[in-house]
Amino acid sequence: MQTRNPFIDDLTKMANGAMGALTGMKDEVEARFRDQIVKILDGMDIPRRDEFDAVKAMAAKAREENEELKRQIAELQAKLGGGEVADAPPSGGGISPEV
């Protein structure tokens, strides 16, 4: 009784070879797909994550500085004796309503 059938051995080798080839093709397709996505995204001028985070940090710092400047302006206006200096209408430059 023969335990090894050459036909089954050949079929097994062929199936293993086909699986290796399919795995290689899968890897190739994934690499090409990834390259195409990168090319499309580069063409769209989308910022990278590190660039986005840097701009986000700059905006947060500018917002904090803006709030500090607003606070300083409010303190200076209070020291000058009226918080409405910036809101006051211009004097003398306009047309008088009595004309």
C-alpha cells in the first residue's frame, strides 16, 4: 500500500505556490493602492498631522495673547477713568444734527 500519492504531492506543491503568488500579488496591490492614495492626498494640498498640530498650537498661543491684551486694555481703560473710551463716538469730526 502506497501512502504518498505523487499527484496529491504535486497538487499540494501547486497550491502552496499559488498561495505564495497570491500573497505577493496582494502585497503589490496594497503597495500600489497606498502610493495612489498618497499621490492623491499630496495633490489636494492637505496638511500633514504634524503641520496641523503646529498651526493649532500657534493659534492657541495667539488666542491666549489676545485674551491677555484684552485684559490689559480693560485695566488701562479703568485707570483712565472710564471703560468706554473705545466705544465713545468721535467728537467734532461729524456733521451736527442741528444743521
